[in-house]
Amino acid sequence: MDLGVNIDHIAVLREARRVNDPDIIDALSIVKLAGANQITIHLREDRRHIQDQDLKRIMDLSSLPINLECAKYEEMIDIAISSNPHRVTLVPEKREEVTTEGGLIVDESDKVLVKAIEKLQFKGIEVSLFIDPCVESINSSLALGVEWIELHTGEYSNVFAMLYGNLASSHHSIKRLELPRKDLEIKLRYELEKLKEISKYATELGLKVAAGHGLNYQNITDIASIDNIIELNIGQSIIARSIFTGLHQAILDMKTNLS
Ligand code: PXP
């Protein structure tokens, strides 16, 4: 299973002081040497972390393939095309959100989405859609002709956090499901089964399947054992651990969980 390391949070730290420290470019060789397979970055419309200049420098200097996440709108697609990453993952974006909160609504009659996919593919850029794990989104993704889908693992991660009290669950802003422990366990199994079934279904239809969001050193094991998921994109947990262990070790630690 391949690992894409999302390095946005290095830019989050830098933007806190608006100086070039840490320099995101320093991450490129470390991620590569630690054996990750791709760099993932999200150029948000509000530019809260990754900046246009980062994208340019990363494209110039990375020897790993770049998976650029962005919204479907024309301004972003034009930037993506002129940067020429190997893949663009289209994600939904709301300005007020803390992070990408759900999958894209995949509607075959969405002209903006259709145009974005056509323009990117015309330039030879692979397109992935970040979607919730459901049959309808897979069918629509197939109809839209994309090569990849990335399954949103946020729901699985949230339930896992509520059950096993990892770091995320103790944050004051996490909305807890008011469910007894037994029901949370059932829900966790249900979310895992859903990811298994949907990734199998998508693979059988010829889509390549990635997954990500909220994955960490505690909740990764069962997700990493799903055969039809061939790539995980992980950011927050790796960058958080890197503060204490260094980025190289944090990536090695994550890789030991992947088959
Ligand atoms: N994949 C996609 C499409 C994302 O938007 C994000 C978050 O930016 C990630 C993966 C990584 O999520 P996390 O930072 O929670 O590991």
C-alpha cells in the first residue's frame, strides 16, 4: 500500500509567524528518503496554509509525484493545469471549516465539475475525487470518467476516536455521538465494512482507490488491511508526531503499519 504524506501542516506552522520557518521544501527529501510514495498538498482557496509560491517550488524541486488537492472552480483548475502535478484530487471546500469535512457531492450534471475534469485530463493530469464511501458517489465518479477516487475515512476515524479515547477525542471541539459504547462499536464495524465493500466495488469497476482523513497511528491497522485501498494520504498525525520524533521517523513509524 502506497503512502502519500500531506505536508500542509508544515505550512500551517510557518503561517503562524509568517516567516519561512519551517521551510516546506526541507520536507521533500526527508519524505522521499523515508520511503513515502507521494507528496500531497492542498491549495485552499483561502490560502490558509499552502501558498501559490509553495506549489511552484514544490513542483520544481520534488522528485516524488505531487498529488494536488483543490476545489473544482476555474481559478484553481487553471493553477493546477499550469503547475502540472501528476494528479489532482478534487475536494469540497467551505471557508469556515477547520478541515475538509466531507466528500464531494458527485453529480454528473454539475457543469463546473465536468469541465474541471475534462480540462485536467486533456492536459494529461490524472483526476481523483474525494468522496464519501457510498455506491452513488462511486457510480457517478465512474460516469465522470475519473481514474481515481479517494474515500473519506473521517467518519471511521471519528467513531474510533470516541471509542478508544485517542488524542482527537479529547479535544473540546469534537462533537461526540451520544451513543452507548456498544452502539459505537457496531458503528465502527459498520464504517469499516462500508470502506471494504465500497473499495471492492470501485476496484471491480476499474477505479483506483485511495483513502484518507483522520488516519493516525492508532486507527490505521484495520484500514491498512483493506486490499482494495492501494494508497493512503495522511497528514495531521504524521506532522504532529514529527515534532517529537522528526519527520523521517514519523514516516517510518507510519510505514510499519502499511502492508
Ligand atoms: N486526503 C484528503 C483529500 C484531505 O483533504 C486530507 C486533509 O487535508 C487528507 C487526506 C489528510 O487528512 P489528515 O490530515 O487528517 O491526515
